[in-house]
Amino acid sequence: MIWKVESVGSMLLFRMRREVEIVNKLGLHARPAAEFVQCVIKFKSKITICKDEERFSAASILEVLSANLDCGARVVIEAVGPDGQEALNDLEALLLRFRDEEGGSS
């Protein structure tokens, strides 16, 4: 976990990052991507997926799908906001749960 504190006006924003691996054999295809986005939008923090040199909004199903998150892909999930730690914990747990579903790796 990497974190950084940024000041915007009188507010302090916490930027947290966590590297995760996509472990479902089918990758983050339509159904799990939709579930991932549903999890993202319940948080106040702005959440971004960083893959290679590209950044994708984790709150957009189209951007999550266009990130091509195949099995074995290592990406960084970044959260900026008041509930970033909770968001990263929940999203990492969700991605690990996908491993145990149909198509998950052994």
C-alpha cells in the first residue's frame, strides 16, 4: 500500500494505491466488471485503475472493460478521498472472491 497526503484548499485528501492481480481465468469480463463498478460507486473516493501507462475510471463499466483486465494482469487501484482505505480493501476482497467463482484459477 502506498499513500500520499495532498492538500486541496483546506481539505486533506489521501491518495492510496494498491497493486492487485486479476486471478479469475476469464479475467474481469462483463459480469464481474459490472459487480466491480457497483462496488466502486458506493464510495465517495475517486477510484482509478492504472494499467501500464494508462488510467481508467473504475466507476465506468466501459472504461473497466476497455482496460482489458485479463487473468494474470497486475494493476494498481488508486483511491483518492475520505474512504480510500475501505474502498481498496473491499475491491481487493472482491477481486479475490472472483477467483473462487466459475472460471477462477485453482
